[in-house]
Amino acid sequence: MGFTPQSGVMMGTRSGDLDPSILPWLVEKEGKSAQQLSQLLNNESGLLGVSGVSSDYRDVEQAADAGNERAALALSLFAERIRATIGSYIMQMGGLDALIFTGGIGENSARARAAICRNLHFLGLALDDEKNPAERDLYSGG
């Protein structure tokens, strides 16, 4: 997190990091006020804003499974933003021994874990496809 909880990865209703030039564009093209921008970026963006369905990852997964393309895009963006953040942290730390998932989505969504862990073999890490769908416990091994 930076100056506000808005920075960082995409969340349920927050956009996360974005190109700052979007703000004057929204003011000019969409006539948004500062208060409306704050409402949009903090309460109407993220999974909700992209999917148009919900801020709840489970609901977005269900919508994607039902063929909702915006929901599928939201899931893809969510995973890619987390992957990019993990990549930057790995560079700062000089490597990674393990990746631990916590919180509602990390603990409960096999799909999210699989999408986030895609292509980690170069680090000597691999998601255990048999254990990934299990209820909590151990999800991955190297």
C-alpha cells in the first residue's frame, strides 16, 4: 500500500495502480469531479468495475464460468496484476523459496492460485495440481 489503499494490486472495488493520466481524461471526457473520481476508483473499480458483476471473487468466477467475458477479463487482470507484483518483489528480495497464499481468495480459490502461479518453474517452484483444489493445507511444492 502506498499513500492510500488505492495503490497496489487490483481489489474487489479498487482499481489498484493505474496510469495517472486517466484522471484528467476522466475529468475532461466524462465530466467527473474529484469526489466522483474518488468514488469510482475506490468503490466502483477492481473486480466489480471490470466484471460488471460483483466485487466478490466467487461471484466473478461463477459469471466467468457461465460465459461472461467481462468476468473472465476481470479474473485475468486480477491474476496478472498479482503476478507482476510478485515478480517485482522477487527481484527486490533476490529470489523466492516459497509462495504462501492467505486471505479469502488465496485460501479458497484454486483457480486464482493456478493463474497466479503459472510459469513459476524457472524459480524452482511448481504448483501441485493435485493439492491445489484441496481445502487449505498445502497447495504447492518445489
